[in-house]
Amino acid sequence: MKTATIPAIRVLPALREQVESSLREGETLSEFVEQSVRIALQRRRDQSEFVARGMTSLNAARQTEDYVDSVVVIDDLQRKLNAAKATLAKRRK
């Protein structure tokens, strides 16, 4: 299979120095850039899949009307937080 190149990018000398100083023993700048691109691509795939799952869940909840209103959830979380803070304050005394 024939390989392709990723376009060169211009960066400030300080950024290049930071990247070069973070390279592992035997690692090249090209390897670092390739790995960084692969990681960014995977992160974007993961984010897209996460959003898609969330939208599917939201649509299912709307159709079945089987969900808890956000105000109720936030109030419940706030009560739990307040209780935890009170417990922590008692321990400190």
C-alpha cells in the first residue's frame, strides 16, 4: 500500500521545542505527530458515538415518557451534596 503525507503545519518555535523535549527515547517527531493524529481521530469517533447513544436514549425516553426531569435530578444531587458537606463539617469539629 502506498503511503500518504499529512500536510506540514507551522508552529511557534517554543511549541516545537516542547514537543521535541517530550519525545521518548528513539521516538521521532513524525511518529509523535502520527500518534497524536490517531488519538485525536479516536477521540472524535468516541465523542460522536457518545452523542449518538445519548440522542438515541433521549428519543426513547421521550417516546416512552420514561424519564426524570432535569430539575428533579439537580435538586436530588444538591440535597446529596448538602448532606455530604454537613457530614464533612461534623467530622472536622
